[in-house]
Amino acid sequence: MVLRGLAKRFDHKVAVAGVDLDVPAGSFYGLLGPNGAGKTTTLSMAVGLLRPDHGQAWVLGNDVWADPVAAKRLFGVLPDGVRLFDRLSGAELLAYHGLLRGMDPAVVDQRARELLDVLALADAGRTLVVDYSAGMKKKIGLACALLHAPRLLVLDEPFEAVDPVAAALIRDILQRYVAGGGTVIFSSHVMEVVERLCSHVAILAEGAIKRVGTIDEVRAGRSLEEVFVAVVGGRTATGEELAWL
Amino acid sequence: MALTAAVEAPPRAVSARHFARLKLRITANSFRGQPWRIGLFVLGLFFGFCYAAGGFLAAAAPGLAGSPDAALIVAALGGGVIALAWTLLPLLFFGVDETIDPARFALLPLDRRTLVTGLTAAALIGVPAAATLLATAGLVLSAAALGGAGALLVEALGVLLGLLLCVAVSRAVTSAFATMLRSRRMRDLAAVLLAVTAGLVGPLQIAVSRAASDTDWRRLLPVAEVVGWTPFGAPYSAGFDVAAGRAGAAAGKLLVTVAAILLLLWWWSRSLESAMVGAASAGTGKAPAREPGTPVAALFPRALAWVPRNRFGAVLAREVRYWWRDARRRANLITIAVAALFVSAMVNFGSQIWGAPATAGDVSASPGTFTLSMLFVGSLAAATLANQFGYDGTAYAADVTAGVPGRVELGARAAAFSVYVLPLVLAIAVAIGLLVGEPGWIPLAIGTLVATFGCGLACNSLTSVLGAYALPETSNPFALNSGAGMARGFLSLLCLVATVVLASPMLLGALLAGDVWLWLALPVGLLYGAGAAVLGSVVAGDVLERRMPELLIAITPRR
């Protein structure tokens, strides 16, 4: 995925101010940043959910905004803060996403069953997604993104509110996916996850990329958390306040 | 930092004033940044005031007119109805008014008495309480006119006690059922009930006014006397007992009221704890059955098993499931159904309803007015589609990322909507045709309805793409009314007018073509409607292709 000069402002607030990013094929890319840095906005612009004020985005050589039909076939998205069609059961939702992409119904059936089994969602049966727990919702969202076997996965906060067992399962799936030739870019603000999984990382703060490169280049010998705090700024310790606590 | 071992001073008492201020602050903050909500609130205040003033006059009238019997009836039955409304309506609106949900106080160290007094105080501050007080104040005037100062004092006391009783009964009942009411299924059921009620408001008003002018109200006197002794009617009829000279009975009624209030408050405090800590149940308690069949087969309802399994079919199947499973959509569907039935009846039987009762079968209807009524029904039936994307909210992102072509999307949505509404519309056509006494006009009705419905689908599809707006993410299925009122009301009105204009050729046919139109209307109407719908989906679909991200922003509710 290649982003050039993506920018977006909402009324008076500049959410993203000119982001350039190169995600190499086969990499496990982490997009780090504090809350409100513009990670979700950037990724939404890159996948065709939000029209950028300026800038362009390419996925595997296809311009997302000039030729959306070709580009959208190539990637799968797990958006953040976006509802699923939660009045469907898990299996119905997967079937819907599969058919929506023009897949063959038999293939959809087979892959959906496998995904539901692997992600331990098969026991949910006919429960509607609206009644799922937060972790289950993330898992079914991931399943929807994986169903059509895309070459690129764009995941927004895939580990948020997910319990360790489910997180380990998702990690395993993603690592196998990258080992098999896929590319993953995901956003997070949890250091440990990014350090463990990613081959490349970009730190986004106040709508602009502050540091970018392979994980070793960015870390430069320190821990990722130190680099992050140094780049982003902000208070990490109290002084003499809260004496009554 | 050192944890101080002891608290410096004993905690100050929490009084009811804090709760009252909390409620006022929450109400004020809910307006912040959204000026149209203030406008809506003022509008609600205005209407509440109008109804309350009407109630005031209705309550005061019998006394001022000098009729003690009528006054007693109005007091006992009217007061009883008000108290009943206070008991039942909060059950339906429970999920809505967060300022009174006791669960919010579960973590605070408040004893029961403080909570009860505080929540009562908070409940007394609000439009319903004020409206009730205003309406029942008319009874005070009525009693004063009949019985002088003594009756006035007693009735004033009764009115105040009555308000307290209403509040107590509503809180006690909602608290007792709170855990049950929090479950999603109960809220969905409540939405359905509210929808039916909303649709019936019009017919009910008319039925009541007819009944009021027709029946002999003296027959209600014994009933009123009985109700006057129940806690529902006791506080309101006490003053009239003083006016009639029965001071002992008045005192007894006041005592009954006070006892009822105390009992309700005690019951409320008992159930308060379970109401506060009861968890919201998620779905049914029993283990869900294993998904039968394949996932794809599960998506398509049995009735639609013949639909092709492609993108069109997928959107169609999802929409069909959603129109039934989503509480908001279902509520709107039901309201429109009831309203459409009512409108068609009104136009055809208007003279019967408003004027003197006509003899059966004596209905004068012409093909012209009949067609006109069908036009109204058809355009109203399609109106729910006007903000169809708003119901989905951000879930529409799934369709955007999958790159569903606009024509497919809109065509499938319109088709799914028709699956529900078309049979309903046809049933109305047949029913009205039979009621009017002209079964030969049924093909005309069907043709006109289908034509109008098709035009309505086209217009509303376009409106749903261009004029979409976000629906707030609350559990209240009727929160859609808090959209930016004027502009959107105007847009949907414009859409209705456009539909009627587009379908007007059918009306012209009915007026000009004479008898041949009676059987020509059916094929012409079917073709016209189908053609309009297809054309509409093509035109609107092309607009949608260019506007997908903008539409997504428009329907995303503000956090």
C-alpha cells in the first residue's frame, strides 16, 4: 500500500496533515499513535471509506479513488468504531460478506465454516452479533475481512477489548497470513503487541508521521515505549500533586 | 503519596436537592452543541402546555358549569386515566430517560431513603409532571366553584397528593420490572407496542370524540364513584365530596391516597436494590441452537430460497432480515402500516366519520376519490424508505468496502422493502374496495397502488441517497424524531408530493377514461409502477456511486 500526501480536515480541526507511507508487500506494518492522532482517519482514507481532501492511495498498484472497484477486491478491512450488521447471526454475516464480494456460494460456505470453527465462533449458533461479547465481535469482523482471501489486510485496532486467548488466536492467524505472503497493516496504541508482531512501524501524532521504518531502525536500541513517549510528548509522572491519595 | 488513614470530616448529607440539580444539569447538557434539540424541546414544551391547558379547561368546565355529577365523573375517571398513563407509559419508555435509571447510582454509598427521596424529586422536575399538575389544577378550580374554600383546599391537597402518587407508582412499577425491561428483547417488544399505539392515536382520538358526543354520560356515574375510591381516583375526587357535603368520605379518600403512596414508596425501596444491580441480560437464557444448514442458506429466508446467490441476492436477503429484526425499522414499518390504513379509511369514509352517522352501505364514492385515496396510501407506504441508510448507520461501511454497485444496492433494498409492504398495500386495496362496496374497483385499486408505490420507491431511493441523516444510537426506537426537524420534514414532504405528482397519470386515467379504466388500470398500473421503480434505482444508483463516502459520513452518528 502506498499513501502520498493524504490530508483531511474536519471543520476547523486538521485530522491528518499530509501523510506519506510505503507499506512493502509481505510486511507486518504497525501504525502507532496516541488517541486522536489520526490513525483511523488515515486508514479510512486509504481504503475508500472517507474522501481525502488531498492526496492519493494505491493498493498493489491500483489507485483506490480512481478505480475503486479493482482496488477493493484486493484488500480486506476491519474498521474501528464501525458497527457490523449486527442483526444477523455470525454465519449469516459471513455469508453476506462473501456473497457481497461476488464469491461462489459453495466457496463461501466452505470458508465460512472453517473460519467459524477456527475462531471458536461456531458455538454461537444462531445468536445475533449484537449479543456477542466485544472479543467475539472483533473475531467475526476479522473473519469477514479474511473471507475473500485478500492480499492486504487493513485492521484498525484489532486487539482492542480482546481477551488474551482470542488475542493469541488472532496473532497466530495474522502471523501465518504474513508468512504465506500476505501484508498486514494495523493500528494500535499498545506497545507490546506492536513490538512483538511488527516488522515495520510508523508513529503518527497530531496527523503527521513522526518516525517510520523497520522496527529496529525506529527503536535504535531503546524500547519502543521510550521512543514513543519521546516522540509524542506528554506527561508520564506526577510531581507533588495527589498527596492526599 | 501517603494514604491518609481516616477521612478528615464526616461526609455531608446528600439531599434531594442534589438529585434535582443533577437532573437539570443533565437536561441542560443534552442540548449543548445541538441547537435544534433546544428547538425541539421548546416545541415539546409548547405542545405539552397546550395539552395540559386543554386538560385544565376540560377539568374546570363541569365545576364552573355547576354540575356536580359531571365534575365527579371528570375528576374520578380523568384522574384515573392520568394515573394509569403514569403507570404504563414509563414502562415503554424505560430505556429512554437515563436521568432516572437507578442503576447509575449503584456504586454510590447512598442509603435507601436518600435514593428514594432524591429520585422522586428528580422525577417531579420534568415536563410530564408539570403538565400533569397543570391539567389537574383545573379540578381545583372546579371544586372551588362548586363548594367554596373548603373544597378548594381539600382538592388542592388532593391534586398534590395525586401527583406524588403518579410519580410513586411509575417509579415503583419500573423498578420492579427493571431487570426485565433492560433486556434487548423486551425493549424490542416495547418498540412494537409503541409503534402500534402511535399509529392508533389518530383513530383513537376520533373514536373518543364520537363516543363523547354520542353516549349518555350519566351512565358513567356509578363507575366514577367506584373509581373515586380506588387510589387512582381518590385524591382527585376528594374535593368534590367536600363540595357535596360528605366531609368524612373526603377525609377517607385522602387517607387512602396517603396509604397508597407510602405503600408504593416502600415497595419501590424494596425493589430498588435489585433494580440497581440487575445485569442487562443479553438475549435468551437458553443455549442457542446450532446453526442448521450452511451459512449461505441461513442468510436467505425460506421464502426467498429462489433468489440468486449473487450480490443483489445478498443485499436483498440481508434487508429482508433486517426489516424484521431491527427494532427501529420494525417500529416504523408498523406505524406506517397503521397510518396508511387509517388514511385510506379517512379519505373514503370521511363524511361518515365527521358527519352524522350514515346508514350502512350509503357511501358515495367515485373512482376519482377512490383513486386519490389510493395515491395517498401508496405514497405514504413508500415513505419509510426515505432514510433507509440512516437505519444502518456505520454498518453501511461493509457495503462500501466491498464495492457494491449503487444500482444493485438500491434495487435490492427497494425489492426487500416491497417484500413487506406490497402484500400489505394489496390487502388494504382489497379491504377498502370491499368496504366501499365496489368489489369491481379492486383491480383499479391494485393498479393505482402499485403505480404509486413504484413512483414512491423511486423518489424515496433518491432522497435516501441525497438527504440521508444520522439516527442517534439510543435504544429508543423513536429517537429518529430528534433529527433537525424543519429541514428534514420539508424534504420528506417534498418527496411525498413528488410521488403523488409522478403517479398522477393514474388519477387522470380514472377521471377521463371512464369505465374502460376500471380494468385497464391494473396492467397499466403494474407496468408503470415497475418501470418507475427500476428507473429510479438506476438514476439513484448512479448518484450513489459518486457519493458513497459522503453518504457514510452523513449517516454516522456523532459521538
